[in-house]
Amino acid sequence: MEPPEAHGAHGSTVLAEVRGAVGLARLNRPEARNALSPEVMETLAQLLEAFDADPAIRCVVVAGGDEVFAAGADIKAMRDRSFQEALVSPAARFWPRVAACRTPLVAAVSGYALGAGCELALACDMIVASETAEFGQPEIMLGIIPGGGGTQRLARVVGKQRAMELVLTGRRIGAQEALRFGFVNQVAGKREWLEKALEVAGVVARRPPIATRLAKQAVLAAEEAGLTAGLDHERRLFEIAMATEDRVEGMTAFIEKRPPEFRGR
Ligand code: HXC
């Protein structure tokens, strides 16, 4: 494990670890149920950007603790925010910064992932959930609506009817229902959720890094573009992948019946 200082400024509310080629960002504010205060958001965004800029990091896991992934934006910090302040809040910049990460992100969710916590999981590329996980968008009960992608990403992932129900009622769903909805990739035991997420991230981390970043971009383009534009975009990214040394190595290794040695070139 490398010292966390290697990955830039961060405080004790977000812990950084490096396990091989996987970066681990852990929310650590249990007394406030990992509520995403502006400080936590800034710290997490800086850490994700530092991981993203490090060529030795091939995949990142975003996790909370056993009891809670994140209980949402910090309601105490938000309550007295004026309309004018909300317009210029640095918290608004947090979401595009997470979305701009080219390195694949795996959310490891145990316990509550509510409001902005649920949106943070949705902003990741895959979700591994503990059997204890509970997801929800309770904003409606506070008189607001999701503001970090919880209407847009959720509707794309689970479909309009289900998203509408969750956003309008604030109902929470457990890990098994989330699995049925296609919202999470896998459900793990309550003592194994983090290891399982690190395992998935470890598999991605062994894949050639240029191709994984191109693949992430290509799949995300499916949410943005119509089919023809999306297919065009995919084709261009595919052609870039064809220009890498790693793909020559990958194909040669297959033909020579040996494991590939990817160099990120
Ligand atoms: C600030 C929070 C908080 C939050 C919990 N706490 N969630 N503080 N913001 N989102 C604080 C509590 O006030 C309390 O502080 C301490 O953490 C423990 O919380 P409890 O409620 O006593 O814990 P528990 O009974 O275990 O219940 C856990 C919980 C519940 C189910 C997660 O705390 C809860 O419902 N939290 C709010 C969930 C929510 O509405 N999220 C949406 C936020 S709005 P004290 O000082 O009393 O010890 C949002 C908008 C996003 O996310 C918009 C885009 C950015």
C-alpha cells in the first residue's frame, strides 16, 4: 500500500489506498453517515482526479463503510444555502468532475446509498452491493429533487416508470430489488462486499488501459447519442484502439496461446 499523499490533497473524511493497480477512495465521516458536505465532495473529486492522472492506477473503487455508503448531500450544510449560493456552489461542479474521470469507477455499496449517495453510485461505471445495501432518492421528502444525476442516470438505468416511482415516492430499494432492476452488477455477502468490488476492479485493472478507457467512453456515448451517432463514435474509438501496441500484443498473445503483457501503449 502506497502512502495516500501520493494521490494529492485530501483529508480524513476521504481515505485513499492503493492496492496494486486499483485505487480505493473510502468515504469516512461515519458520525454524519458519510453525508457529502462541500468539503467531502471537494476532497473526493481531488482524489479521483489524482487517481485518474496516475498511469499506475487502472481502476478505482469508491466505497463507504459497512453501515453506510453515503446518506446524501449534507442537509445541515444545505438548509441555509440561499438560491443565489446554490447557483454558484462548488458542490455543483462535483458531478461533472466525477463524470470526467476516464479511469473506470466501481462503486462498492454497503448500507445506505441515499440522495447524492445513490447518485454517486450511479455516476460510477459499475456497482457492487452488499446484501445490506439500500438505495433511494428521498429528496422529495425534503422538498427538493435529485440534483446530481438522480433523475437522468436513474431513468436511463432502471427505466422511466421505476425511476419515476423512486423519485416521486422516495421509496428505498434493497440490494436484491436493485439487482432485479439492473441497477447493481452483483450482490455480495455483508462481509465480502469490498473484496468483491476490489476483485471486479482488479479484473478491469489487468485489461489494457487505453482500451479500457476507450471502452468506457464508448459505452457512455450510448447514453448521450442516438444510435447512428453512437455507432459512428464507437467506430472511431475502435479505430483508435486498433492503433495501440497493446492490441497487437493482445492479438499476438491469443495466436501464440500465451497470456498478454499489456504496457499501456
Ligand atoms: C447531514 C446527516 C445526513 C445528511 C444523516 N445525518 N444523514 N447529516 N446530512 N444527509 C446525520 C444525522 O443528522 C445525525 O446527526 C447523524 O448523521 C446520524 O443520523 P441518524 O439519522 O441518527 O442515523 P440512522 O438512524 O442510522 O439513520 C440513517 C439514515 C438517516 C437512514 C441514513 O440518517 C437519513 O435518512 N438521512 C437522510 C437521508 C436523506 O434524506 N438524503 C438526501 C439528502 S438530500 P446528529 O447530529 O443528530 O448525530 C440530497 C440532495 C442531493 O442528497 C442533491 C445533489 C447534490
